[in-house]
Amino acid sequence: MVLPDMESNLPDFLAAPPISGITINNVWMTPDVRTWLYIAMAGVLAAGIMLFLAKRHSFTSAFRKSVLLVFFITGILAAVRADIGWSEWIVRDQGTYGGLTTDQKLLRMEGGLYDFVQRARTVVTGDYSLYSSDSYLPLRCEYFLLPLRKRENAPIIIVLVDNQAQYDQKRRVFTRGATVITNVDLLFTYSPQAYILKRS
């Protein structure tokens, strides 16, 4: 369904679709927006052809000029819509993050991840290994831990939402698939899915 929110009545169908997205950097060209632009293109093309035919142009000339008019006008419409979206996000971001410190902003944006990294910094003072089965979280964790570097066989082991990782505290053994690391002590636990170990 291309226009799920606009098929109930004609005014909703003719209205410009609402801006949707996450932040100021991504004003998505959603299917309903593309449909709205296609309708605008068809309307401008038809109106342009009739206008140029009324001015005694041949059909070929009227069609060619109308196509140029279509791209010009719909390009402006798309740009205006993007500007509206950016303006809305500026207002929204100001309301959400205005007056906060950098740490407070990141905590609001990243939630538990940033809180975990901030606490991890108190125990991670050098190179570390990072295990995670998530695609997003380890990259953000590495970024927040800079200038500390991730490397293999580091003395510190960070486990962050890893479905394969297991730690046996009694035996002091960390396993992840074929990887088995013995003589490992628990340094810090944030949650069952986020903890830090240290090789003895």
C-alpha cells in the first residue's frame, strides 16, 4: 500500500506527506513522497502541454518544454520539502538536546551503551579485545573508547551483546565458539550482556 495514510479522503490524498526520519541528516524520500512527486510531475506535464499548445507551439515542442518544466518545478518542490524537514529537525533537536552537555546529549542519544562505555573507562586503561555479535554497538563502543585501541590478545576483554560468548566465573574461562581463554577474571559487570574481563 503506497499511501496508507492518505487514501481515506481527497484532502488527505492531496496534502503533502509528513516529514519522517531520525535526525536532521536524513530526510527520507519515502514511497508516499515519491508518489506525491509523481502526481505533481504528471500534473505539471499535462498543464505545461496545454499551456504551450495554447501558445501555438507544436505538440513536440510543447512536450519537450513541458518535460523541462516538470524537472525544474518538481526539483524545487523536493528541495523545499527537504528544507522544511531540516528546519523541523533543527527545532526538534534544539528542544531535545538544547542546554545539555556533550555527555548528557550522548547519554540521551545512545542510552545504555554510552553509560556502559563511560563506566568501562574507569577500568579499561589500555588496549582491549572486543567481542560482540551486534553490527552497530561494537563500532560505537570503539569510537567512544578512543584513543584506546582494539587489538587481538589484549589483556582486557570487553563483551558487548554477544550471543556466542560465555564466561564461567568459577573456572575463570571465557569461551566464544572455538575461542577459549583461561585464567580470566571478571573486572566489571554492567549487565548479563555487557561486562569486562581481564587476563591474569
